[in-house]
Amino acid sequence: MVGADVRDSVSGVLAALRDAGRAEGTVRRQQAVLDRFAAFLAGRGLDTASDRVCIDFIVNQTGVRLGSLRESVKDRGVQAVRRPVALMADVLAGRAVDVDQTVVPAKDNCPTRFGPLREDYLASCRRRGNAEATLVAKNRAVSRFLGYLVEVGVDDLAELVLRRSLCADESGVFRHGACR
């Protein structure tokens, strides 16, 4: 009985990923993690997955111990395992699967004064048909960039200039001082 519920949950997560338009390679990678997680749960006779159980599985798979399931980590192995595990834990708990929701709550690094500029940029990306996951990645990148500008004292984008000494070398790579 436990195994059937867990297998149904794996199928539910995979269906949600496909419905959200995830690439088949992404779905296959997440399915491999979900199958291992299902075996991990079944081997312990569990039909739910608490944060502690999820963390134990992540340690088992990556060797990295987390303080909490939703803490920020840079380890790509943890990120690759944690995402499908968190989705499966949601299904097992009877929660709706939202494949676009991040595991770690997003921190908005965009300075307030550049917020409207960022929103205009993201709106143009939406009009061009960027996928939601792409929009999330672009939002994160542009917010970091705009935050960096504030750190180095740029208050107005008109202050940005391209240095003339930035030229392409023989291989076509732009390098400082490559101009002749």
C-alpha cells in the first residue's frame, strides 16, 4: 500500500513537470531522483516525507547535510536532488504541485530605484514569450546586476559607458587592452 501511494506521487510530480512544459531531459533527471526517493521512503515504510526525511535523503544522495530543507545552498548536487524531493513531499502531504515555485524563498536583490526598469525588462521578456523558468532566471540575474551597480556607486544607467580599450582579440573574445 505504501509503495503504491509513493509511486502515484512520483507520477503526479512527473505529470506536473510535463504539463508545465519542462524539457524531457529535465523530467528524466528528476524522475531518476524521484524513483530513488520513492525507494528510500518505501524502504523505511513511510508514506509521507517530512522535512527531516527529505534532508536525510539529500544527505544520503549528496553527502551534504542541510540545516533546513529550504536553506540557500550553492552545491549543484543538493539543488538537483532537493527540487524533485520537495515537489514529492508536497504531493505526499496533499498540497498542490507548483513547479514554478522555488524551494528557497526568493530574496529580491533589486534596488528600489531600479525596480521599474527591471519590471519593464521582464515585461518585454514576457512579450517575447520567455518561459516562466527563464523569467525567474533573468529576474535573478538583472536584480544582481542592478544591485552591483548600486554597490559601485552607479545611480543612473546613463553613467555606464563602454571602455574603448575593450576590444576583441584574434579569437574574437573581448579583452581589456586587446586593441591595437
